[in-house]
Amino acid sequence: MTTPRGFRDRADDGLLTLLGEIPELIRNLVIAEIDAAKVWLSRTAKDGGWGALWVFAALFVLFWSVPALGTWAIAGLSSWWPVWLSALVVFFAMLIVAVFLALLGILRFRKIGKRQNPAQSIAQDVKEVRDEL
């Protein structure tokens, strides 16, 4: 007899039948854990790559904000008010963009730590099996 979720009711099975199914159950568990490890690794690599890309973009923008600061200093010392003020506005705008890109990268890196890795999943499975015995 099967349950509404499709699982077989094992209440009437004998001890030898249940013991005979252990290798298949262990095989299925190992395959499921390996598949979970593959998914975890691919997601972690993807988030790490995107995080590195956002941090690189932030560093790129920050690198190009240094000439804007130089322009501000030169224009501020040698010209009238509107020139250096506009250079200062450009510098702070680029600085805000760099901070935003860096935050995007940090948030992506934090996703890596929140996921349960396969080793934790296996340890949890072993603990549950020990609790049952």
C-alpha cells in the first residue's frame, strides 16, 4: 500500500525485508548527498564569481575617481568656484558608485556563508541516524 505522498507503508514489512533494503537506501542517500554537493559547489562558485566581479567593478570606479580628485584640486586652486565644485561633485558621485558596487559584492559574498554546505548536511544525517538507533 502507498501513502498519498507516494511512499510505501513499511509497517507490515518483516525485519529481513527492511534489512535487505538498507544498501539501496544508503546508496540513494550517498547519491543525494553528492548531488547536493554539486549544487552547493556550483552556487558557491557562481556567487563567488559575481562577488569578485562587483568588487572589481568597485575598484575600477575607485581607480578612476582618483583623477577626478586631482582635477578637483587643480581646478580648485587655479580656477573659479564652479569648475572645482563640479569636479568635486563628480568625485563624490563616483565615490558613491564605488561604495554601492562594493556593497553589492559584499552581499554576494555573504550568500556563500549562509548556505549549508554538504559536509554539514552529512553530519546532520549521521546525527539523525545515531539518534534513531
